[in-house]
Amino acid sequence: MLKYFVKRFLRSVLTLFIVITVVFLLMRLMPEEGYFGEMGTDKLDEAQQEAILKSMGLRDPMHIQLKNFYADLLRGDFGESLIFRPNVPIAEIIKQKIPYSLWFGLFALGLSLVVGISMGIGMARHKGKFFDKLGTSYVVFISAVPAIIYYLFIQIYVTGVLKLPLLFEVEDPKSWIIPGVAMSLGSISGYAMWMRRYMVDELNKDYIKLATAKGLSKKRIMYLHVMRNALVPMVQYLPSSILFTIAGSIYVESLFSIPGMGGLLVSAIQLQDNTLVQALVLIFSSIGIIGLFLGDVLMAIFDPRIKLQKAGGGR
């Protein structure tokens, strides 16, 4: 198992290296105006602009820039914000934003696991009946409608019906409810759909028919065998849930004025603060890659059918 984990870890590190390099190169293709801060290009002549770019190392050969960039990352130095909060270290800005994103992310992830898996179990138990059709309609709706549409609907109408605040306020816990629920909707849909699928597949297998023939109760078969076996492959969808939460946070935090990482990314893009955008994209990418690695590790732990010593460590 150690060999499997090491291979997956090295693969994740390689993927992260490629992502960081690609993000760095793409950011160098962005307009250079984003490096001049509040002064912009209007207040600077060409000589001043060139002097600023040289002082930032942006006129060095690309391989030198990349080497310096990796050296800074290894020291935990993301650079300084140029426009959002001029001359303030990006690490300091992010440190203030992380608690909000972490709280909402964990809440959305926990809610999606509990509600999504429970919904999938109910849909499988009542296959073809009203609850199954209702759950399927929800999954189709979430999959077909752009997230921003139902986020806006929730903000405008649901908050009014439930008499909840329209925007996030740190001092008002009631204002935390709707953003957290909204952030979890995509993951709830994914878990419900896959849990139903795996449970229905298990119900059609021969060992279930044998257990039924032996006289085991339907409830015992459902919970002792079907649900337990269906939960194992669900582990691999934890990374997808994490990615859904990340994508949702970008919309939700901006829409509900939550001072977290997602809203910060939107603001940084709007202001064309290149160094801040670069740091945030790298952080979100790293979270996604870590999620994929954890999915592989959990799958290996919970699914004994995986051949850990097989060439490639694959499943």
C-alpha cells in the first residue's frame, strides 16, 4: 500500500508542477497594465513603465523568471498585491480570507455528504416512485441550469420567503445559512445521483437475490449489504465534491458579499491585479489536486478490490 501511495503522491506533485508552470506562463500573456498598480499606464511614460517591469524581473528571460517564481513559492512568498491592497503581501491578504472560505466550504461539504447520500438511498429504495422522480428532477435541474441562475433565484426570492438577510454579515448567524446551503447544491445532486446508481446496481446482483431467497428481510439486505457496498465507490467522488465547492464559492461569495477567497478572486480579476490573480489560481488548483490525491488514497483504503501492487498502481 505504501508503494501505491508514493506513486499517487509523486503523480500529484508532477501534476501540480505542470499546473503551476502553465498558470505562470499564461499570466505572462496577460496585459502588462496589471503590473503598474494604481498608477496605471496613463500616469507613466514608457521609460517609467520599463523601469517598473525590470524591477519586478519581468524583462528577464522566461526560464529565469520561472526559476525565481518557484524559489519564491518554496519560501511561501506569493508577492505583493498591486491594486487590490497596494504593497500588502498576498499571503497576509489570503490569511484574512481563509477562515470564511474554510467555514463555508466545510459546511457545504458536510451538508452535501449527509443530504446527497441520504437522498440517493431514498431514491434507490423507492425506485420509480414519487420520491425517486422528485429526486431525479432535482438532479436534472441542477445539472441543466447554470449555477448563477439558481443562486440569484435563491438570493432574491428564497431569502425573502424565509425572512433571511440578503447579504452576509459576520455578526448575524442567520445570514450564514443561505450561502452555505447554496454552495452545497451541486454536490448534493452529484452524491444523490451516484448513490442511487450504485445502489440500484447492487440490488440487481446475484448475492442480493441469494440473500432474499434465504429469507433475509428487505431492510437488512438494504442497509447491511447494498448500502455498505454502494458507499465504497462513492469515496472517489469526494474530489468532485471539493471542486464543486470551490466553483460554488467563487459565485456564492461574490454574490452574497462574503469576504472569502472566492470573492477575492472575482475582485482581483475585475481589478486586473495580476499577482493576486496568479496566487489565487494556484491555490485553487492545488486544492483540486489535493482533493484528487485524497480520493485515490481513500479509494485504496476502503476498496479491497484495488490491486495495490499492480503495475502503475491503478484501479
